[in-house]
Amino acid sequence: MKKSYKIEVDCANCANKMEQAAKSTEGVKDAVVNFMTLKMNVEFEEGADPKAVMQQVRKACKKVEDDCEIYL
């Protein structure tokens, strides 16, 4: 399953860090962050609960960029 989320991030480098953090989260098959459109596209692994996984993605992203936001 793929979902798109609106994000808030200050710079392209921070967006790249968020993308790497999301990709390394359990339950995420792939993630792409587009700084220009301020969107994060996430593909979830089979059987993963998107809501629970996105809570973990948000935590991981906050560790690398504490003022970022993902609107769930």
C-alpha cells in the first residue's frame, strides 16, 4: 500500500535526512520525500499497519530534524 503525506521541512538536506529515516523504519518498504512539493510518499510492507508505522516514522524523523512535521 502506498500513501502520501504532507510534510513541513526547512531545507532539501533535511528532507533527505527525513527520507533516510523513513526508509530505515520497520514496516516501510520505500519512502520518497519531495522538498519542492513538501510531500512524503511511503510504500508500506505487506501486512503493516500504516498508522502505527507512521508514528514510528514521525519519531525517527524528529530525531534527525526536530522541527520537521508530518501531517498524518
